[in-house]
Amino acid sequence: MENKEKSFEELMKELEETVTKLESRDITLDDAVKAYSRGLELSKTCYSILEKNQKLVTEKMTSEGLVEFNEENK
């Protein structure tokens, strides 16, 4: 299943599992490198989702007159 098909919560759970795996003392170097790469991919995807949703909320609040948009609200 690709990242785009998973929910934010599913991606975060996988990221947490990846971190736990990396913290394990019983992991080979090859597996650690693969897990690290997957963790970077997951964190990048999660950040992108958060950034997109923050923008949507800010735009909605601005259009409803609930917040004045300026550089500090970014």
C-alpha cells in the first residue's frame, strides 16, 4: 500500500514502529538503513499532509473572517 492510500494516523503508526525497530539492538546494518530510509519517507509524507491541512484551515479561517492572514499566521 502506498503512502497516498494510507491515512495520516496509519502513516504515523508505521513511523512509530519504524523508530522502535531502529532503537532495537537486534537490527542488522542493512535493515537499519532500510528502516531509516522508510522513516524519512514517512516523516516527509506526514509533514506534507500536516502542511496541506494547516493551509486549508488557515484559508478557511481567513475566508470566514476569524483570523486576519499575515506572515505570523503561517
